[in-house]
Amino acid sequence: MALPTLLILVIVTFVLMHAAPGGPFTSEKPLPPQVLANIEAKYGLNEPLYKQIFMYLQGIVTEFDFGPSYVYKDRTVNDIIAQGLPVTLTYGAWVIVLMLAVGVPLGMIAALKQNTWIDYLAVGFSILADLLPNFIMGPILILIFTLWLGWLPGGGWNGGQWEYMVMPVIALATSYMASITRLTRSSMLEVLRSNFIRTARAKGLPERTIILRHALKPALMPVISYLSPVFVYVITGSFIVDAIFSTGGLGTYFTNAAFNRDYAVMMGVTLLTGGLTILFNLFVDLLYSWIDPQIRY
Amino acid sequence: MKNVFKTFAVASTIALSASLAWAAGTHPITGEALADDQTFTYRVLDEASSYDPQLLEDVDSSKIARDLFEGLYNQDSQGNLIPGVALSHTISDDKTVYTFKLRDNAKWSDGKPVTANDFVYAWRRLADPATASAYQWYINVMGVKNNGPVSDGSLPPSELGVAALDDHTLQVTLEKPLPYFPLTTVHTSAFPTPQWAVEAHGNEWTRPGNIVANGAYIMTEYVANERSVRERNPMYWNNDNTIMEKVTALIINDENVALTRYMAGELDQTDIPSGQFNRLQQSNPDETVVVPELCTYYYTINLTDTGNPALQDVRVRQALSYAIDRDIITKNILQAGQKPAYAFTPEATAGFTPPASPMASMTQAERDAKAKELMAAAGVDGFDLELMYNTSESHKKIAIAISQMWKQKLGVNVTLSNLEWKTYLDARGSQNYQVARAGWCGDYNEASTFLDLVGSESGYNDAKYNNPKVDELLAQAKVSADTQPIYTEIEQILATDTPIIPIYQYTANFLMKTNVKGWPYDNVEQNNYSRDLYKVAE
């Protein structure tokens, strides 16, 4: 199923991209027709659309070549992905670890201590985190940790040293963390009220065993459904984080390629996202069946 | 025959003899005490389009290329030409053949000498359709012989009017006399290129490790969307007089984050976010810099059938222009030292003084009265008009202010339409608009870089303005020794015909740490060379 899906994705994206007004070489100082013709011939943009799609696919299949960037003349799409993907994978992985490591326990504790100060604190935190989306959070972090305290560099990546990673990871992880806290809390509350937990309690099982062995797994189901798109989003990078912290990840290319009509780059990142989405959906499906053995494919 | 730059030899001898002084920690000419740290870090908005002189197409890339490569001539801090690889040139009696004498001590970073052939290769490469350079048209601006047929492929690049007479003599033949030809050689498109490196590494020849350059710096580190670093090129002929050791461009998309990082000491120079100029001028007066730029902000009027019928009447167009209170735009909206524009060519342009236009000398009340008078004479009393601009806060503020002025003073009902950049360019270029916002920056410091735009053949003439008299004057200016009266006349015709409405003249404003010296504040093109920069001890 994956391949036909990707093929349809290529065709739809290609057609939509070319349907948008302007092109990669439209600029404030329009190119003389002669110059434009030269450039379009160089990149094969003068061919009919179906042929361009075919040539594009041919390049990928035969040489794993995703084409050149029309905006960054010295670079190809392969270069761009090879340089940007490791960056976004690195900070994306930390974001996932952080949001799960903080969000799940926090949500569980809040549910177990419902209506106590711990619960209010956890819920208060998750609402506050939602009020601070990453494009506001990022500059505030830089203001505090770079300008006032002088503890962390205000941006850059520097090969992924930890001090460059702290702020991007926090800025990106916070709102996911909040959502996961709330999701875990509410589904935990629901599970704790269900019959099988009541049965377990009636059997006299220790509370610890009830929570960890019986309640946690079903309580995580909604969290896992939520994770699939988040995984893809986080791993392919965030435009906001890359733009604010100059991390050099793939995030900026999504939006910039669209604005610049940098067709091949846009195709490349779209395919990458498409492929990863399919992959993570599979992964999440497998997780479901691990958590709930009743689910079989 | 005449020889230029006689005096330079003297100046460079002084500089050379003084160069020993800087080892002791003082500047060779000014004698200022130098800081130990000679690194310069500045903010750029976006990743560079390329570092290849013939392929790059944006301002930030060309700034970097000016450090990595050196053309025939450079500019001094005032924007005057000074020798680069070329020491001087002679001009033939018919003013079409320029013979450049190249210095014999210029070297590429791999130790090979810089020869006339490197320029021949680069210029042919620029013109060659196979290179597909977006700046191919620049060879037409330079007016090199056969630029047309070579550009469209009907003649091979070897037929281009540029030849190496020997290793250190470059001969350029022009189609016709072009008085400002030497000025065009400071543009990055005309920089030399090392054929052997291009052929060895293809598209990747500008990467650190592959790059062979003849400028004062060499690219040592490059991380896309994060930073590019250039360090001194020990092979550069004038390396002894270079003070700045290392220059880093940090790519920071968000201007407010860049400002915070500047304040935190991570940057030596950054742009001023819109709307923050006044505040920064109060808080950091010594670091806030305003310099004129060779750019004009204007509204263009669609004069074709797809435009607004009311605007076919010249009096209505004039009324729209008169009714705009430019002082409100510059003083209340932009607030960063911009000047009102009543002519298309900015005042800062070399060898050009804007004509004393009647509009410029009036008070706004007089202009408003005149505008009403013109509307009455045209027999028009209020009409619907669409004003188009590309999405941006400041374009929007200006458009709102101007639409209010038109509404209140002339009863014109303006609909604002903002479009995403490429869509806007497409609409403007295909005359799918009534009045559109536009901006133009000069490619070189001469009025024709602006006025050519209103020629009927110009690809940039989005108004589709067509006045044979203007075309004739533009052609005259290309060969005339005294261009001021011609340009004055063109500006006067434009003020009358009003195919475009000039609004303001841009300024560049930025923050610069006070210990950084040598910035060419007086060069309106802002063509700066990092080797002129130095940091003084505080």
C-alpha cells in the first residue's frame, strides 16, 4: 500500500505546486525571456508536466536523485536532506523523550491524586504551556537564558552540542508535553473507574501493581494515537524552531520551499514526510497490538 | 588615451610601508589601538543562494562573494573605484575598447596567478546559455560586444568581446561607448572564476576544501541555514594590510531573535526590526546606523486595458500622487530616517541631482488643493480602485495610510488586496492589477539603473508605460558624456505622465558595535569589503 500512496502523493503535489502562480524564477527583477528559457531548459521545466513527473520519478528510482534546488544553486535536494535530517532527528528524538518522560508520569500522578494540589499544579502547568506556543516560548527562552543569564548560546547548532540543543528542545517539547499530560490524566481517570480495575482492587492487589500492570497500558491508548502525527511532525523538524534558533534543520525548508516555489525541494520534503508518516503509522499500529492483544491485523 | 588611478600607486606605497605597524597592535593608517579579537560576526536573513560569482543572485551572497573574490576594480568607502586585480585601464579613441592592466602579484588561494584568462573564462561563463545564470542579463548591462547573440546561443561564447592579450592584459570590446562601463566591473557577476576548480568539482566547487578564491578571505566552514565562516586568504596580494582575521555570517531568520543575540554580544552587526528604530536610537544611539540606500519605494499604475479606466486620465494619476502625504509615511509610519521621494531616481545616486519638481516645493495643503483641482478638471468624482501589495506589515500600514488619504481627499474608494510574494509578482508582471506597490534598488550607482525601467522595452516596466520621447532620451544617455540634463528631462516627463508614483527613498539601518571601524557608511551601494574592517581596543 505504501508505494501507491507515495505515487499519488507525488502526482498530487506536483500538480498543485505547478498550479500555484509564479515559479522558482519569478522575482522582483523579472528575468529576460531568453534567460528564463535557458534556466528552464537546464532544469527540464520546459517539458510538459507528465514528462517532468516521469523524469522526476525516474531520477529517484534509478539514481536515488531527488533533483537540484532551484534556489540554492550549489546544492541538491539530497544534500539538503542529508544535512538537515540528522539535525531534526536529533532534536526530535530528545523532544519525544522529554515529552513522554515528563508528560506521562505527570498525567498519571495528576489522575491518581485527583483534586489535590499536585493535580491542580499539573493541570495548571499544561494550560500555561498551551498559552505559550513555541514561537513565543522560543524568544522568551533566548531572552532569559542568553541575554539575562548568559548561560546558553542564543542559536546555532554547532554539530549538536548540548548547550545548543537545550532551548530548541524545550521550546518544541513543552506544548506536546502539556497535551500528553492532559491526555494521560483523563484517560487514566477513566480507566481507574472501570470494572476491571475495581475487580483488581477487590482481589486485593497492591495499588502499585494495579496502576503499572493493569491501568497504565489501556490508559496509554489515546496517547499513542496522538503520537503518530507528532512523531512525524517533530522528526521532520519545526519551522518555528529552525527559524528562531537557526538549528539548520529541515523545518525551514518546508515553508521556504513553498514560498520560493523551489519545486524539487518541496517534493523532496513532502515525500520524506509522506514516507515517515506511513512508517510511523505502521509503528503505532504495532504498538497498539502490543498493548492490547485483542487487536490483530 | 587616458590613464586613471595615477595617484593610487602613491597611496598604496604608504599603506605598504605602514603595514609593519599593525603587527604592534595599531592600525597602519589611523594609528588606533587594535583589539586582540579581530573577528566580525553579523546576521543574515537567509541561506545564500550560491557563492559562485556567476550564479549567485542575492545581496547577502554577493557580500560574501566580494570577500572571497576580487574583480577588476573595488570601491573605496565613498564608492569610488580603486584598483582590484586591475591596476588601471586605457580607453580607445572611439571609446569602445577598454584595455585593463592587471597586477602581476595577484594569486588564487592555490597559488596560481590570477590572469586575464580567468576573467575571460568568467565573463564567457556568465553569457553562456548553458550556465543558465539568472544574472546573464548583466553581460548586456555591461554592453560587451556580441552579448546578445552569445546570450541566445546563436554565437559561441568565444565570440564575446573579451580577450586576454597576455596574462596581465585584458581587452574588452563594447558594442558602443558606455561611459560608466568601469563601474560595472565591481559587480560580483564580473568577478574572475578559476576554471580548473569549477571543472574539477562542478556545482560543489565553492564548498570549503574545494574552493579556490582570489579575494582577501577563503571559505573555511559552511553549515547550510546556520553559518558560513571565512578566514584570511594568505595568498591575497594585499593580505599584509588585512586586519580582520575571521568573518562569520550567522543565518537568523527572525529579526527580533537576532536583536536579542546582538544585545547578548553574539553579533557585531544586525538589522533593526521594523518599528524598533526609535526605541533603539534612544537606548543605543552610538550603535544605531542610518545610511541612504539606492532604492525607491513606489506605486506603479497599470496603464493597459486591464487597468482601472479612471487612471487612463493623466490628471487622475497626478491627483493620486499629489494627495499622498509622504511626510506622514516617512515620519509617522516608517520612522527610520527615510526621505520622501518625488522623483524615481534617489538623491543618493552618483552624478545625479533630482530636478526641482513643483510638487516637492509645495506644502501638503497646496498639494491637496492641486489634487482636488486636477480631479475636478478630469471630471472624476470618486471611483473604486484596487491597491495591491505583497504580504508584509509595513506595506500594509503604508497602503492603509495612502488609501485613507485618497478616500478623504479625493473620494476614491480603495480596496486593499495583499498577495503572497510570488503570486503578487505574477499578477504585477502580467498587468493583472490596478495600482501595485513596488520597490527598486539600483544594480550600479548611475541613474540609468532606475530610469531604464520606464523604457518601453524594459522587462521591468510593469506599468507598460510607453513614451517614445523617453525611449529616445534613454538611448541618448547611454552615449552621452553629460547625462544630468537628459536624466532631469526624463524625470520631468515622468512627473507629468505619472506612470509610477514615487513614495519614499529607502534607508538601510542597522546596529553596529562601536568598536567595529572601517564600514563604508558613505557608499550608497553599501558594497562593503570585510578586509577594510577592523576592531579597535576599548
